[in-house]
Amino acid sequence: MKKLRIKQIKSGIDRPLRQKRTLIALGLTKMHKVREVEASPQVLGMIDKVKHLLSVEEI
């Protein structure tokens, strides 16, 4: 399965609670934090919901 490197590039402040919780579920709690995750359908769906706050690259 593919791995993705996701980085939070915009703040979750003044975002709906649902988007804030999605960032936390992805493991992104601070700006410029980087996580490597497996590209499962569930994770891809979460990334799609907050893609305007993230930078995503395939490893």
C-alpha cells in the first residue's frame, strides 16, 4: 500500500469543529507537523475533507 507524507500548512483556528477533529484524527496537532500514513480509503477521505489545510506528497 502507498504511504503519504502529510504536513499541516494552515491553521485549524476558525475552522468548523468537524475539520479540527479530522486534523486531530490524522495526528496533526500543530502547524508544520509532518506525519507519514498509509493510503487507506479512510485516510484518503479524511485528507480530502481538509485538503485546503494540508500539503500531501506520495513517498
